[in-house]
Amino acid sequence: MSQQNRWIMSESKVAEFLKEHPRMMGVLFALTVLMAQTGSVVADNGYATAGP
């Protein structure tokens, strides 16, 4: 097996992994929510307010 193909995961491998480790689904969901909120915060910091 080549180095490049070792890191490729198909949907069936991911589904099988999550069946074996059901708590990881909650962890992945929490990370998704965290990343979505972090993106909003970072984007909001880019605005400057002009005026008094």
C-alpha cells in the first residue's frame, strides 16, 4: 500500500469506525459546531466601525 492511499478513507470505513466508536460521533458534532462558531467570531473581528 502506498503512502498516499493509506490516508484515504471511504464512506464505508468512516461509517464502520463510527459504529465501533459511537461516542466519536458526538465529538465530531461538537467540533463541527465549535468550528462554525469560531469562523463567525473571526469574520466579525474583521469589521471596523467608523463614526463617533
